[in-house]
Amino acid sequence: MTLPPEGAGSYVENALGKARAAAAASGRLALADDSGIEVDALGGAPGVLSARYGGEGLSDAERCAKMLEALTGVPPLKRSARYRCVIALVEPAGREAVVEGNVDGILLDERKGTGGFGYDPIFYYPPRDATFAQLSADEKHAVSHRGIAMARARVLLKSWPRAGAAS
């Protein structure tokens, strides 16, 4: 199965494209996501381009460094950011739904913590007084954008009648 390339359009378009391709290839319900980080001081960038921020082939540490460079001189109170995750659910018969999860934080001016991935070492989450990289995997999943979106997807799936079930 070949998944469609992720574009610069939107999280919804990217997630739906992947879920549609998977549902068509498997003949079963498919779930796919797209996510990114949005930095207010950068006008919401990098957004859907988060995984490619700074150019192709950069490591997570290099992307964090590029982000910190872009935020040089931006005071802490202006470094608000959010992680956003969109999950698309698609059935081969055509039923589709999209759910979203977001978590707000502040970008620090240096890396803290060794866990997580991506921008987690610079994404400070005030309610836990830690970066996502400083949280355990269980702590992070309990409050993360993906965790929130997955919980919403689970609720939605429970409301969908099963194929072949009596109405």
C-alpha cells in the first residue's frame, strides 16, 4: 500500500488522505493522523510542515535548534505554542469522521529532558512544570494532543454502529 504524500494543505486533508488510502487498500475501517506544532510568534508555523521544518533530513535536535534560532529575541511570554493532532476515521463504504486534540505550552530557549521526540525538549507544559521530554511516557500520553485526539476517536467509534449489526 502506498500512502499519499502529506501536503501543506491541512492536518485534516493529510489525515483523511492517509485513512482513505488505508481503508481502500484493506477493505476495513482505517484510522490515520497528522500532527504538528504551531508557534504563535511564527504566525502558526511550522504547522503541517513540522516534520520538515528547516529542510528535509534534519534530526529532531537540529529541528529544535532551528526553532530556537527562529525565536531568538522573542521574550518568554510571546513563545506560546500548541501541539495539534487530527485523527481521521474512514470506512470503506464511505463514512468518515475527524477528531482533534490540542495541548498548549510555551517554547523554552533551551532543551530540557531526554524523553519524547520532535520538539518535546523545548515544549514546556505549565500544568506539569516540565517539558514533554521531562515527562514519563504515561504522563505525556495522558495530556498530549495525540492522547486527547485518541480518546475522542475512541468515544466516536463506540457511537458508530457495527457493520452488519441490527439497526
